[in-house]
Amino acid sequence: MNWTVFVNHIPAAPEVVLLVGACVAMIADLRVKSERRTGTFLIAQGVLLACAVLTLFIQSVNGTSRLYLFNGLFVSDAMSNVLKFAAYVSVSMALVYSRQYLLDRGLFKGEFITLLLFALLGMMVMISANSFLTLYLGLELMSLCLYAMVALNRDSSASTEAAMKYFVLGALASGLLLYGMSMIYGATGTLTISDVAKQVARLSGHSGDRTFLVFGLVFVVAGLAFKLGVVPFHMWIPDVYHGAPTAVTLVIGSAPKLSAFAITIRLLVNGLLDLAADWQQMLLVLSVLSMALGNIAAIAQSNLKRMLAYSTIAHMGFMLLGLLSGVVAGNWLNKDEAYAAAMFYTVIYVLMSLGAFGMLLYLSSKGFECENLEDLKGLNRRNPWYAFLMLIAMFSLAGVPPTAGFYAKLSVLGAAVSAGQIWLAVVAVIFSLVGAYYYLRIVKLMYFDDPKDATPIAGQSDMRLLLSVNGLALLAIGILPQPLMALCFASIKSL
Amino acid sequence: MPTTVPLLSLAIWVPIAFGLGVLATGGDKDAPAQRWLALTGAITGFLVTIPLWTGFDTRSAAMQFVELAPWIELFNVHYHLGVDGISMLFLLLNSFITITIVIAGWTVIESRVGQYMGAFLILSGLLNGVFSALDAVLFYVFFEATLIPMFIIIGIWGGPNRVYAALKFFLYTFFGSVLMLVALLYLYGKSGGSFSILDWHKLPLPLHAQQLLFFGLLLAFAVKVPMWPVHTWLPDAHTEAPTGGSVVLAAILLKLGAYGFIRFTLPILPDASRSLAWFMIGLSLIAVVYIGLVALVQTDMKKLIAYSSIAHMGFVTLGFFVFNAYGVEGGLIQMISHGFISAAMFLCVGVLYDRMHSRMISDYGGVVNTMPKFATLMMLFAMANCGLPATSGFVGEFMVIMGAMKANFWVAFAAATTLVFGAAYTLWMYKRVMFGAVANDHVRGLTDLNGRELLVLGSLAVAVLWMGIYPKPFTDVMHASVNELLRHVALPKI
């Protein structure tokens, strides 16, 4: 047996383990009798743990080097390891948060767990993609799982409608992306992203070829914008967030953002950095529109899930500030800091989003959906600790120190200012002021109003613990942001 | 003076630690224990700031008690603390005011006592952080973080219109400070990657950039001061906040804006400051004269004192922008003196409000007949508020008017009208509330100050008289730093 082949492919081991683990969970679930599905749940968590250990191991062995596997289809670098690790953590948290909620609604079936694991597999493939092919495969694997999860509650017309919308628009987005990629393939003659970069560097000097490339680029950016959910490709976000069961909204609002960020980096930075002057302008428009529409539309929402959906749009617009500040007049000096800022923003956003949606799941109970603003009324009187955790999450989303969200804003604004985009930074902070209003409104409801009902909040102890850790992590990162920032910086530097 | 004990860190983290401790003690059934714990925290917090005063080297203009440690290396951000003659007194003032707030809220606050006390202690630590931060990011973090406890304080324990007031307070100040954030990031870029405020003091900047930055910072600080025309949040916030909230707002939070001018705007942007001084003096005079007139027509005591605060803070900014030692030191003295006087005035209104549940002047009359001790003390504070000699209010106003006189007679003339308006609105209010026949049965049933209230108001009275009769210890502390600042501001750095 040839061991070197085996050893060379170790960087793809987490994907293999996850694939096998997901299949095992699917089969084992047939034998699980209990309603709580402890067996399947534990298998899933175990698989995630194994993946995490493997990823840590791979990272510790590889350090900052980039490894190409499967003839350049797959890449393993520090960024992929960090993002994968973040994805495991967020999926694992999502499993804990959603368990009781789904149980109460009779939706905690094996399918949920298996689909979640396969979606994660898709995300990991996206994160490690070094070819248009793998990237598209990963994207479709993730998307198909998510479509199905949105429709998990098949008796609910809202869920079904949301799933339908998600599917149709998602398919359109995939189509756009595929079309753009095929154009770039036509111009460069290769599907491998690192080779595309070399070809683009050669071709972008010729105006004719450049036009061809930019034509493809427009579609690629549109496809990415769909996946990130930025204006004007955001229409699916509010409806899907609103219509899906909250547990699934939590899933959609967390880890997929990491993978969407990853493919944006892979395509635009790894592949098309020589066209930065073009795509930065597109991102600029997307960013400003998202911050404006997201923040303003969120004010008008009375449904929490819809409000958080618009808030996602605004946050993704903010994240783009980092991505569009990398290259200044052909100078690449700013790029590591700028992309690291965007990555830091994405990771922090995922953590905040998990905290906020996790709280909604925690406050929901059998026969009661916590999804309207009124449902948070007087939370401080009912349970000061969870009100405090939600307070941290809200101030973090608003970007008020000393919470993690502030440093996320600080780093992307810093990138924009050092790229000379001072007016853009001013526009961004003005919209973040608008945004502060609706986060404050939630704090107001929790702290200043009297509760509608004073029933104590039930909940599983593992979930209580995790929610507390999640909230305190936002505060801890707010006090000591250096480690996570340095990690993002190091992983972007290794690109 | 080198020291091994991190005094400034203690001044920041001791109150915060106690605040978190109080928060953690649970619900209202433990209220007595929470009160005592909070008092212990406030007193310990004050005690750790006393060595700052006793160990301070008044001859040096340099930063003292400096602490420096890397914090966010990626952005070259440091945990950099230090105080000079300008900022040191505010730490003491703040820690002292915190004690009075804890005592003043002892029985008045009945629901969620732990959260109330905890919020004030945390706020106190954060404010100490603002006054001692020498790193711009650290400063910004503390500056912004103070909004959270204050928002909660106004919103939970405030009056009927508290939600509106709390949101207005938060959004107004947040608006100012986010623009400051952009300005700070711009300075970070210009200085080649440093967030150190002291490095920025030496940074040469073209006039155009200075002026842009001036307006970026102006909004943040002007909202906080508050200067006309961005003052409208203050009367609302003061009126709706609980007594303790009004006290800390008037005594300390308003000083953050003025402190920002003197720590950031003047030394970092001296040329812009000089070229735009007319603008700042104009706004300050509007605050002094126009807001003085507005205060005259108020029917709500808290609103009246709130407007009086704006007028007094106008004096502070006026003093800063005439660029001489009298003006700047006068402004600083005025800030500290106003910290005592406004705190005392709001506590006085609190005393009445706790008994009558009304802040309307028209509901009172003849209070002196039933509360003689209270009337005596309030007389002192009212006199101090209009700048009577031998009270602290006189020293600052006199020095600022002197400074303004050196700069321009008519500016000094306009500023001096405050002595008339100040006396008019304060004493007229005092007359209507205190003197005359007993207005109604509620007033007849009033009881005079209890021991706790007497302690709080008495200690403030001592402070007001001390500063008024013998201000030298206070001015001595400032002297070296103010002269250094003025020397620095006089040099162009274009």
C-alpha cells in the first residue's frame, strides 16, 4: 500500500470524516427510538469534534503553507482551517440551540441532523475550493440541504413558501455564478483558481480580454451577492428568515455566511485580484445600498426574525467595506489588513447572530413562537441574566464598545479609511447610527417595559450554558480582541 | 512620580468589579446587602483615587502614574493610562460623586436596587477610564461604553417620558461619537499607525485636514458638553432621569465633552482651533446668553437646572477658546465647581421630589417654613450657582471673564451677563419654591432633611465653600499642565 498518497491527502480528512459521519448518523438514526434522538445527536457532535481535532492537527502541521490536493481542485491553507473550525463551532452550537425548539414542534428528526451535516460538508468544500468546479459543487450541496431544511415543517404554508422562494432565487443565483465562471473559463482556459489568477494577470493588460473578463466578473459578483444577501440581491433574505422555522433561520444566518465569505475570497481575491479595480466598484455600490436599505427597512419591522434579516443585510454591507478596501490604485499594500478585517467581521457576525437567534429559540416554548418584538417585553424582570446576554448581543450588533461588534466595525472602518475612502466611512457610520435605533428598541423592550406574562423561562441546561458562553464570548472578545484579530490576519496573510 | 501600584487601573476596575459584584448578588430580597456592598465599592473607589492627589507632582506637566501595556498589537493599540493636572481632579470628583449617588439612592430606589447600584458603579469606573486613557481607542471604548449604563439608568428608573429621553440621549451622543471614530481612524493613518494621543499632539497636519478633523471631533464633544444647538437632548435626559442619573450626567458626563476639547481638539488641532475660535466663542456666548434666558422661563425645576448647566458649560468652552491661562484654568475650575454645584442642585430637587413627587415650581412655596435646614443648604448652592464670591461658582466664572477680557472686551461683556441671568433664574426659582406663604397642605406636611441627606448635601457644601475660599490647591495642580498646553497650542504645526 502506498502510504504517501494517503498522507498527502490528510488535509482533506475532515471532509472525509464528516461525509462518513453524516452517513453513519443517517443509518444510526433508523435505530434510534427515543424522541430526543440522543444517539444521533451525540454522533453528530462527536463527528464535529473529530473534524475539529483533525483541522487543528492539520493547521498545526501545515502552519502557513498552502497545500493543493486532487490536482489543484482543493486547497488547504490557514484561512480554510480557521473558517472550517468556525463553521464546526457554529453548526455544533446550532444543533444544541435548535434541539428543544424542534422537539417541541415534532421536527427534531434524523433528517434535520443529516441535512445539517451535509450542508456543513458543502460549506467545507466551498471553503477549500480551488477550482470553479469544486466551488460550485460545494455551493450546490450546501444550498440543496438548506432548501430542504427551510421546508422541514412541511405543514406550514409560510415555510413552504419560503423554501420555494429560496430555491428559485438560489437556483437563479447559482445560474448567474455559473455563467460568470464559464465566461472567465472562456477567457482564461482554466477552471483552477490559482491558474486563473496567473492568466488574469497576463490578460488584464489587454483591453479586449479585459472586457471579456469583466463581463464574466459582473455575473460572478452578482452570484456572490445573492449568496451573501446584499442589496439588490437580498429579496430572499427577509422572507426566508421569516418563513423558516427559527432553528433553521439560525442555521442559515450563521455558518453559511462563513462559506459565502470564503468563496468571495477564493473567487475575487485568489482568482481575480487583478480585476480589483472593477469589482471593488461593484462591491462599493452593493455595500452602500445594503447598509442603507438594511438599516432603514429594519426599523419598520415588528417581527424579530424579519428585523434580524434586514440587520444581516446591513451587516453584510458593512463587511464588504473591508473587501472593497484592499487594493488602492493598483497598490496591494492594504490588502491583508482589509481582507482580515472583513474576515474578522464575518466571524464576529456569525457569533452575534448565533447569540441573537439562540435567544429567540430559548424564549420560544411549546406552542409559543418568540418572534415578535412584544415577546421580549420585560425580559429583565423575568430573567435578568438572559436579558443581560441579549443586551450584549444587541449592543454588539449595534457596534457599541466594549463588545465584539465594535472591533468588527472598527477594523472594517479602519480598512476603509486607510484606503482613502473617508466619505464611505462617514456614510457607513451614519447608517450604523440608524441601525443603533432598532437594536436599542429591543433593549428598551427588555429593560424598560413590563412583561406580558411573567411565566419563568424553561430550557435545557446545555442550552443555558451555551447561550451564556456565547454572550460572554462577545463581551470577552470586546475586552481582548487581539487573539481573534491576529488569527484572522495570519490566515489572510497565508493566502 | 514612579509608582509600583497601578493606581489608575485600580480607580477604573475597583468600581467596575464592585458593580459586577452587586449585579451578581441577585434580586430585591437582598437589597440591604446590595446597598452596603455598593457603598463599600464607592468608598473603596474613592479611597484608591486619593493617592493620585497626594502623590501628584504639581511641578510637572508630564503624564503621571503612567501605565502602558500592549492591548491590540495588530492596530498598535495600547492600554495606556496616565493623568496630568488637567485630568487628575476629575477622577477624584467622579469617585466622590459616586459615593453621594449611592447614599442619595439608598431608600429612594426600591425596585431593582442591585441593578441601580451596579450600573452607577460600573459607570463610575468607565468614567475614570475616559479621564485617564491616553490611547485613542481606549478613550473611545470608555467614552462609548458609558452610554450603556446611562441609557439603562434613564430608561428603567426615569420619569414618565423616560423611554423617549433615553433613546434621544443615546442616539444623539452616538451620532457625535461615530463621526469622532472616523476622525480618530484618519489620525491613525496620518500618524503612520499610532493611536497614542500624546504622539498625535506632535503630529504636523495641514490646516485643511485640521479643520475637517476639527468638525469631526466637534460634533462628538459638542453633543456631550452640550453646546448650542445640539443641546436639546439634555433637558429631556435630565428631567426624566432619576436623581442619581441627573447628578452623574450634570457632574461628570457633561465634562467629557469639555475634556475632549482640551485633550484632543486644542493640542492636536491647534491651528484649526485658533482659526475657528471665533466660531466656538460665538456658540459659547449663545449658550451663555440665550440658554440663560431660556432657563428663566422654565416651570420645571430640573429643566431649569438643566438649562443652567448648558449655560455654565458655555462658560467652560468660552474659557478654552480664548487661549490664555485665565481662560483655560477658569474653564477647568468651572467644570469641577459645576460638578459639585449641579450635583447639589439636582440632589436638592431630588429631596423635594421624593417628598412631593413633583418638580413643578408652582407646586411649591414657603418650603422654608417646614424645611429650614434644607432651605439653608439650598440657599448656599443657589448662590454658588449664580457665582457669589466665596463659593466655587465665583472662581471659575471670574477667571473666565478675566481671560475673555484679555481677548476681547465685548466677548467678556456678553459673558458677564450670565452673572445677571444666572442670579435671575436661580434666585427667582429659589424665591418661588422656598419663600412666601406655605402654598398647600403638601408643603405643610414636609419633613426636614434626614441624616443621610444632610450628610450628602453637607459634604457638597463643604466642597463648594472650600473651592470658593481657597482654590489654590486646585489651580496649583493645573498650572503646569495648562501652561504646557497653552505653549503647545500657540505653536503652529501646519
